[in-house]
Amino acid sequence: MLYLQQLCDKCDEDDDVPYEQWERTDRITLVQCVQEVSDYLEVLVQTTESLTTHHYIAHNQSAYLSHLKDNLPEDECIILLDFAENFSFVIQDAAQGFHWDNSQATLHPFVIYHKNSHSLQLEVKSVCHTSSATT
């Protein structure tokens, strides 16, 4: 925060700060922004606090998962799963009528960690379950 205070001391409050920021609407786009120094610093502090919290959580989750994998008993497994967005079926050379077909399926990827019963080495298996197609 001391660095930001030094930055404030060098700038006039009425100065504008041009910067680019990623914004999410229906997709992610890089937007050109211009704000006064005080407003810019307020946004910068808020996003830095959010990033710091995210980094702390991600680092600790990663360390915990590594600890679990290193100490995994032979008769247990770790299963990580995720929800992938609905997948729309698109056929490149389809007939025109197929254009109006909105069939989708949901992808559910899994990663399974387990110990090999013979060598006690950690093994990884990836699986992806596809739900029934819906319209």
C-alpha cells in the first residue's frame, strides 16, 4: 500500500489514468477504460484484495491436494470432478434442417487418483461422462 501512496503523491487528483480491463458479458472482452486517479486507485485496491484472497485459497487448496495424494492410503482414492458447460452438437456439412436442431449434452469430467496395489505408486485415471442429449 505504501507504493500506492507514493504513486498518489506524484499524481494530480484530476489526472486521468488510461488502462485496459477484461469484462465479462456474454463473452470476455478487453475494454479501454479511463478514470481519475482516485477512482482508479480505489478499483486497483479492490481488485488487488480480491486477487490476493484468490491466490491464498488456490495455493492452500493445491498444497492440501498434494498432501492428500502423498499420504493416500492403499484402500482409498481421490476423485475430482467438474461440470463442463453444455456441449452443442455441430455438424459441419449437415443438411439445412439440422441447423435448427439445438441438441446438447453435458460433459462431466472426473480425475481419479489411487495407489497401485502392487507397486503402491500413485496412478491417475481420467474419465468423462456424457449425459443424454437434450433439445
